[in-house]
Amino acid sequence: MKNRIWGIPCGLAVVLAGCSEPVEQDSSSVPKTSESVKSDVVFKDLRAPWNIEKNQEVFYITERNGAIVKGTKDDYVRMNLDLKEQVVAEGEGGLLGMALDPDFTDNQTAYIYHTYEKNGSLLNRIIAIVEQDGIWKEQRVLLDAIPGASIHNGGRIEIGPDGLLYVTVGDAAVPENAQKLSSLSGKILRMKLDGRAASGNLQDYVYSYGHRNPQGLVFFNQTLYATEHGQSGHDEINRIESKNYGWPLIEGTEKQQGLVTPWYEVGEQSVAPSGVAELGGKLYFGTLVGQSLRSIETSTAQVEQVVSDRGRIRDVMTDGKQLYYVTNNTDGRGNPSDGDDVLIRLEP
């Protein structure tokens, strides 16, 4: 069961949800494609990368099998992790999200989300790790026993402008749990960096609920946005507040009292949005099924296709000046080209 990555077909979707009226769109429309953009390969031969972080000029990239790639352009090392629970890379699980501590330069501390196995069941946990002597060592557990499965693990981590840690958790293939505040499944969690639940949550660690498989998080103008996979089409982008986002009671443009209809949804055809970043007032998000990097205007919800020739795109990151993204063609569901997977820098 250890260290396997394999494909399991499932419908996927994008979510940016919020309290504003959902944006109406033609589900048959295709995003317009921007003029060709110049790009530069930073790293190649990555192994199912999942999350990009950057401190000064150094990149840190998680790989699903349980390694962290560290380096600068054309020069990187693959670092192992010394953990109390072994990373289990089964299906969509493995070593997933990562966030660097705000004082990373001084304390070398990061936070990761990973899948593990206990008593024959797949679970997920959030831990703090420290880079020491060429290896990442587990420092402390923030939260464990998060329900897991071979699909729908969520796994994205983001430190907000409030200094709190936000984490996406999928429904672990049990949709009804997304509506149970007593379960961590199908939620966005919010906690302090020491692992204590943040005050003001709906319940314990639960900040929002009714999510199927949220895959990306980003703050823009103090607003949290999340991308989410739908069941069959109807991927969403949501503006996140402490509310119920409806899964599995509603999806797409459906409405029901007390439930949030997505700010943006893709219609009938899945694109499977994943990591998301903000630059210049636009959100840039990678798509897996859609095999593209896309942007969406936060003011108009106008979608544009930025990159469409690199296959599956898992994560997007910006350092405030340039955009970076990683492909995900070696995860068992893509068609790898020579050099895949790659970290790409877009020219400004």
C-alpha cells in the first residue's frame, strides 16, 4: 500500500464561492486564449510534484511519494523526510500541501499535509517540520486522524494575512460527511500555527463546510478564494467565509436556502482546477483535466487560457513579480513528455 501513485477516474470541478451573486456563464463557452507567453524551465524530471514554495531565490516543491525538492534554477536536491508516520502515496494521497513559516529564514520551519496509514485505514495529518542537516525532521503534530482515502484528500495549506493556517480537506469519498460539522471531511480548516483551533470557527477546526474536494487556496484583498473539484463538471471557485458551500446537497448553479452557490463554476465539462495564485488582480489556476493554466478576473469573472501546451498543471505560485507552475503528467493520469514533470517560470 505504500508509495504507489495511480489513476482513479472521477469527475472534477472548480469553485470560487462567496456571498455575492454567482456569475452566470455559458457552460458551452471556451475561455479565450491569451497571446503566446514566454516561459522558462526552472526544474525538470520532477516526480508527481504537488506544491510550490519559494523563500528568496530557493524553491521547495513537494512530491507525492514523500520527498521535498530544494534548489535554484537547474540545480536542486531531493530531500527526504524523517517522520513518525510514513507518507503513503496511494491514489490522490501522499505528500501534498506545504507552507513555509513566516519566520522561515530564521527557524527553517514549514508545515505539510500528508497521507498515512493506521490500522488499515488511510488518514491525513498536518505537521510542522524543520530542515536540519540536509533532511526534514518532524517537529510536532498540529492535527492528525483527518479522514483520508485514495481520492478526495484535499491537502492545500495557506497561511493567511491573519497569521492563521488554512487547510483544505476533501470528503474522502463519503459525500454526506461534508455536511457534518462533527467530521473534518469536506471542510476548510482554520488553526493557529501551534495547532490549536482558531477562535471564531463554526466548530472546533471547521471554518467552512460542504466541500467536495477543494484543491487550491489564495488570499486576495483579505478574501480567501478556493478552487474545488465537482462531481461531473461544475468545478467551482468560491469566496470562502464561515458558511455551508452545499456539497452534496447542491452543485453548480443550484440554489438552496442557507447554502452558498459558487461565485464561478465551469458548467458541464470538467477542468479539475488545482493550485491557485493571485497576481495583478487576477487569479491564476492550474487545471488537471483541462490541461491548462487559466486566469480569471476577480471583478468580472472573465476567464482566459494562458498556457495550454504543457499537459496537467497541479500548482501555481507567484513571488509578487513572476508566475511559476508545476506540471503533473507523471501522477498516473497524464501523458509525460521528455523532462516531465517540470517547474516553469512565466516571463513577465
